[in-house]
Amino acid sequence: MAFETATRRHVAAMAAQTKGTQNPLRWAVPKVGLAAGIYLSIRGSIAGTLSALNAAGKSSIVRAVRLVTNGSLDIWSISGPQYHWLLKDLLEDYRNPAGASDARAAVATGAFNLDMYLPLTLNSRETVGLFPLQNEQTDVQLEVEFETDSVVATGATVTATATPALVYLSVPRDPADLPPLNTVVQVFGDSRAVSAAGDVDYSLPRGASYVQVVHGLGFGVSGSDLWSRVQTLINQADVLHDFTPAILDIQTAALTGRTRIAGVLPIDYMGTAGLGNSGSSRDMLFSAMVTEFVDRITATGAGTLHTVRRQIVTLPAIR
């Protein structure tokens, strides 16, 4: 492919910012090349006499990370717990991209590391999701919002510094060597209260091609499964998946070589084709072709249902 020989990978450091100067912290992403991802270092310390520790652990320090284009199109919008508990083990070929992180540890005084990698492409090999920054009409902003200290733990004083770096590919001199630039790989996290045991339907928005959908119900430092069954239903009658915790344990181990985290329900539409997210697109679900797309989760008690959707959206071609 001509693009592979006509481009080169770059990493451009961006300025460090300190928690407390504003919330959220904001960076204008440099207008250079084709964005492939963001390295995001978030490090700091916790002081104080702590009680009422947040069940999500140190990951709760980050309320939200967003990557927004032109003030309207979100490429990433996810909380710290959703990234560190639900998503990060499912990126690339299931290598933890922030191995030194203690985001899943219980809130405690001392230093912490909440580093993240936000890929914009499906994986390091693919061009799907490359985002053109070298355009005066394109404005991309990174935001990091910190949680209120008292929500992390009563009595906590949290200090932190966030330092991003842009991973980008250079633009070939010959426009003919450019790959198609009409797709965005979006990552969204949301949450909703579950008041009691019973079936909870999560209706997935239609139109995108789904790469992964990861639910969380009961995860945390002392997590447990607050669910007994999850089904993926298409057009009401077609049952695509029907998992119990034990069966999802086996699939998670088979695909990732990892033990499934209690309270996490990973539904992977790309890794099932082999080689993690470097596999083929065989099982990705193009939801525009269905009239109903629902994950039905049988809850075993009250809790908060978190969901992360990783999806490919096709845009008008940019050349």
C-alpha cells in the first residue's frame, strides 16, 4: 500500500496542566498530520485522613475524558472507571496499554498513576479511524475532567498533573497516497441506575458498525457480578449472544488470555475473528441494517449499569 511507505509515525508532546487550574483541563490538539491516538499521562497523589472510599478505586479520580471535534462531534467520551475497568484490556491485541497504572487499586494516600492510551484507529496497523488535523476548518480539543475530591473519598485532597501527547502520521506529499478518511472510531461511555433485580434492556443506537460493547454491573475494588445472564437481541427474535457469567468467563479467557473481571460484561465484535482487534471485520455488527438492537441484562440486584460503546461511524469523505 502506497500510504505505508509515504507516511511516518510521530509523537508530539503537549503541555502539562495541573488539576485545579480549571475543570475540565483543555488542550487544543495540534493541527498536524493524521491523528492516530493520544497518550495521556495522569499522575499525582492523595493526602488526608480517608473514609467512605469510592468503590471504583483510584480510577474514580477522573470524572471524564473527552476528545471533541468542532465543538460537536465526540470521538471519545468516557469516565475513568469506564476506561480502566471496562475498556482498556480490550484494546489492540489485549495488552494492557497502561501496565503501571494502579487505577483499580483501593483509594489510599500516596502516589497514583492513571495513565491512558486513547486509540483513534482500530489498531496500530489499520488506517480506519485516522483523523485529519491539518485543516483550518477542523478544531479538535482534548478535555480531562477531575472528580470532586470528596467523591473519591471523604477527607481526600487530590493533586494531579495531566500530560498528553499526540500520536499522528504524516500526510503524504501525493494526495493519491492518502487512505480513505471517511470513518471515525467513536468511544462513548454512559451509565444508568438499576433499581432492583430483573431484566434491564439497553437499546444500542443504530447506524454505526459496532466493534465492542462492554457493560459493567457490580465491578469495583470489591466487585462481584450483579447479573446472571446477558442476551444480544436483533429484531426481537434473533438471539446473537446468550451468556451466563460462567460462559463469558470462558470466552474472555479464550480471546484475551485474561480472567474476566467480576461485574464486567465484554461483548467483542472484532476480537472473535482472531488476533484481538487486529483481526478481520467478520463479526462487526452493522446496526443500520437492523430495526432493533438490544442487550438484555438480567440484574440480580440494585446497582449502576455502565456501558462503553466502541463503534465505527462513516462520514462524508475528506480529501
